[in-house]
Amino acid sequence: MSRSIGTIFRPYRIGLAGTYTLAVSESVLGLMYPFTIGLAINGLMGGQGIRSVIPLVMVWLGQTLVGAIYQLVSSRVVARIYRTLADTLVLGKSETTPSISEVAARVDMVEKVCDALTEVVPLLLNGAVGIVVSAVMLFLYDSHAGAVALALIVVIGLIQWWFGIRALHLNERINTRRESQVQVIEKRKPARVTAHFRAITRLNIRFKDIEAGTWAIADICSLFALLAVLFLIAGIGAYDVGSIYAMVTYIMTLTDSMESAPVLVDEGAHFYDVSARVARTIS
């Protein structure tokens, strides 16, 4: 994160740290469901009765409690950030005086930043936690399945790194166009209006084409990983039903997280760019 972006979030670092610690905790607890359900399946099939579901009940109630606290804390922290940033953008002074259309666009961007803090950042964290925890659990169950998971992470990680660079560049160009949109509409010059929206449309199409290609490659890689794990854990007959259920669920969680990476990278790049623009206006 650049120094300017760090500056606008620094006053809220404790609140944000607490908020996202709760978000990560909720995600980790959710990823314990396959493990505890597997224990319950094996226990019930083995005649252990009600004791088999105690870990599942504890994880469920724990996630419910943490999730409720997270929602309460998150809404208050983000509301404070929105109020302060919006006031500063509208009433504050800076060395450069942006046009009214630029200020209007950036006030709208503050809303997008705050929406990202409550939606995009938790999704990014959940995606990262899902990848890490799923891979670790697969390693704990079966080292070969864990190796497949690690290979998938490396391959798709490299693909997403390339996509992330492209996404950031295209988001910068799209947002630069949008900052001048009000001014373009106010002047009502047909040629300029047409050129403006044609440029935005072209950039959006280019972005979606790259995103679709990245998703397709990630999806194919995930399919091969899933098939490899299925052959490893089900083909040898060495695991009980609960363990097979848990491992299949973890590999599916991992592949889902990796396949959704293009969208998360897009949202992350957009969040970074609009935050940088707001920071430059405030500083």
C-alpha cells in the first residue's frame, strides 16, 4: 500500500485491525465445518452418539458469535471513516483546486472505498484464508493431496499476478475517464460525449476479456487438481467416509477460492486506485 493510502487509513488502523481480525476469525471457524462434520459422520457411524456432534455445535455457535460482533464493529468503523473522508473532501483545502466534477467523482469514490472496506476487503481476506487453511488441512489429511493443492496455488497465483498488473492499469484508465464524466456531460458536445463513453466501453470490454480468459485457465487447472485429489483419496480405499468428505470439501473450497481470484483481483485493484485518488485529493 502506498504512503498516501496508508495516511488516510492510519487514524483508523486499530479499528480496522480489530474488524478484520474478527473477519478472519469468522472465516477460519467456517473452514472448520468440513473437519467437524467429518468427525460427526465417523462418530455417528461408529456408534458414539451425541458426543460426535459436540465439536460441530461449538464451531457453529462460535462462528455465529464472532460474525455478529464483526458486523457490529465493522458498521461503526466504516461509518466513521466515511464521515471523516467525505467532510474532508468537501470542506478541506489542498494545494491544487480540483474541478467540481472531480470533487463529485471523488466523493462518490469515498462511498466506493467504504463499500470496499465492508465487502471487498473481507472477501479478499476470506479468499486468502480459504486458500491457506484448505491447503494446510489437505496436507494434514494426506501429503500428496496437499502437494496437489500447493501446485495449484503456485500456478494460479502466477496467473493472477499477471492479471493483477493488467487490472490495476485498466482500472486507473477507467477511473481517470470517470473523474471527468460530469464535466463532459455538462458541456454536452456530441463528439466529446460519444468519444468519452466509447473509450470507457472499450476499456471495460478489454478488461472483461482478460478476466474471462484468466478465469477459464484457472477453472481448467482447478478441474485437474480436483480429479487428482479424488484419485488419490478415493482410489486407494485408505480413508473413512468422514475424512473423504472433509478432503473433497477442502479441495472444492480451495478451487472455488482460486477461481474467484480474478474478480477479487479486479475489486482489489479498483479499491487501491480509488483509495489513491482520494488520498491525493486530501493530502
